[in-house]
Amino acid sequence: MHEKISASKNIIVLLLDTVRASDAYNSSSMPLLKSIAGRATKYSIAVSPGTWTAPSHAALFANKKVTALSGVSSNFFKKGTRIEPWFVKTKFLSGTESTLARKLHKLGYYSVLMSNNPFLTSFTNLALGFDSVYDIWLHSNVKYNKGLADKVSFVLKGGVNARERLFALSNAVGRAIPAPLFDRLYRKLRLKLDESVAKADGTYKLDRGANDTIAQLKAYMQNSYNYMPHF
């Protein structure tokens, strides 16, 4: 933070893709997250503004609905936009967007972004306003496999009817199977899917790159504030 507001509290925004409220509260699977959540501000009603990484982060940082942000409300597959993580060419926010980080800077805060997600980066404008940006994913040493990525994109481009049938099937299965059992089934299927996708774009490794992120955070805190967080 800047000196003029040194008496103010630090602000930590911790974002985890595909983590639900039940994973943070009263959960034994993530004890550290549970501990942090127990001391944090709790919202009784919280809804993700978007359905995937880019629109959710853009809407959160800009304090707008996804439909009000043209960079994330368009149909990427219909336009043929390249959104594979290593070849993101889309600017999800305009360069003049008033973001959370920019507002914090005006209040005197020094903001830092540490990301192991290829979509959450200065290249896509989702890092607008942060005083320092650490693109941890750039050092993952994961090689992009264009051939396999194109095959995955081909499946996803199967058309509206194909996606609607898939969603209908998913909803039917969700209603038929008890929630605890469905969660276990989902995790197993997700791991299998991630292993296949990882061969195409490396996101499987990146999604689990928490150790690299934690190491970077500890190094930053120690070098900048002579403080070593214990986690």
C-alpha cells in the first residue's frame, strides 16, 4: 500500500476457478481455505457473473454485467476467435475500462496480481490497473500442442444443437444422482478430461500450479515487507 493509507487494512482477493461455497465453508477437503474464509467477509448470496474464466473476471473487475462488456459477451467460436490459452488475442476489457485495481490505486493502494491462469493476464487486459503483474503461467514450461488443441476446438464448435443436447443430458444426470455421489463422479470425470486437455494446452498442470503461486507470493512478501506468511 502507499504510505498515506498505511493505517488501512490490506485487501486480498483470492479467485479460484470451479470452487463452490461448499468447498470453502464447513469443508474438510480445503482446511487452509476454510481457515481464511472463517476470518473473511461472508456473503450470504453470491452468484458468479459469468460461466467461465474470462467473463467472470472481467465483470468482477469492471463491476458490470457480462452483457455490458462486448469483449466477453461475444460468441468466440462463431467468430473464430483464437482463445486457446497460449494464443489469446482477445482483449476482454477496453483499455479505458475503470477497473477495481484502478480504483484502488486512486485510493492510494499498491495492487499486485499473481496469476497462473493464461486468461488472467496483461495480454488480455484483465490485469488493467494493477501496479505489478506476475504472469506465473509464463514460466510453466508447458508446450502448446496445436494439433490436439484444434481437435478440442473442433468438438466444441459442434454447433448449438450439439451443446444444447449435452447440457440437457448433464441436467438430467444431475437430477437423477444424489449430490454427494454426483460430486465424486464429476471429480473423476473432470480429472480424465483434464488429462486429455492438458496434452493440448497445458491447463491441467497450470490449474494445479498453486505451489508456484504460493512460492511467488512468499518471495514478494518477504522482499517487500520482510514478512513471511505461514501457509
